[in-house]
Amino acid sequence: MTTSASPVTPNLKFLLSHPSHFIALGFGSGLSPRAPGTVGTLVGFPLFWLLTFAPENAQFMMLGLLFLVGIPLCTQTGKALGVSDHGSIVWDEIVAMMLILKFTPSTPSGWGMAFVLFRLFDIWKPAPIRQCDAKLKGGFGVMFDDLLAAVYAIICLKLIAYV
């Protein structure tokens, strides 16, 4: 969704122009010329590793806080870019991946499967993700559709582990 007449192409100057942009663009990962969502998703791995040093209850609270903080960050950056859900905004992928990893075995195969499943659901957008993506705009919409993709990935991971 376009929010202004002329969308802005994000670059290093834009990234560094405001702390919201720096975070929403995944510390620069969203500037990737190819697959910025995939590159941004990868940023979730080291951030999740840092999160594991916090007590268990604090980890869930921090994930919730990162989601909530992402709403105004993504709103502000989307407005500045002129596109509500610009492809360079990857904070939603980062937080969603961190949530998935919280429910994933800490093994290379577990993390690899979590990554693939999340990217699959984030790109494919099965119902109701597609409908939410189309109807919910602004920072909440940006964050929420990735939260749903994360839930789908977690369910699949739990079903695979059960089988």
C-alpha cells in the first residue's frame, strides 16, 4: 500500500537518518538488493541467541515487547518510505523468527527447518495470513501477518516433532 505520491528508495542515508528506520530495516539487512525479507529473517538468529541469556519468563516478555515496539517503528518507517509494508522493512521477520526459535529444538536441523517453514508461510501467505495482510495496514499489519506465519511454522514444527 502506498502512503505517499512518491515512494522513497531506502539507502544507507535513509537507514541512518532515524533510529526507527535503523531498527525497522533490520540494522541494514533490509537494504539487501535481493530477498531482504530472507536476509532480515537471518538477523533473528543472533538476536535470539542473545535473548537466551535472559531468564525464561523474561524471554517471552521481551518477545512481546519487541513485537509491540515494532508497531510504531514500522509505521513510522513505512510512512517515511511512502509504502506501508515496504520490502525493506524486516523487523517483522526478525521478531517472528525469534518467536519461532523459542519453540524450536536448538539443533542445526531444527533451526534450518524453522527458517524454511517461516519463509514458506511468510511468502505463501495461506488464509488467514493473506486476508490480514490485505486488510490490516500500518505497523500493526506489518507485524501481525508475520506473527501468523510464525504460528503456522510453530504448529508445523510441533506436528513434525510429534510424528
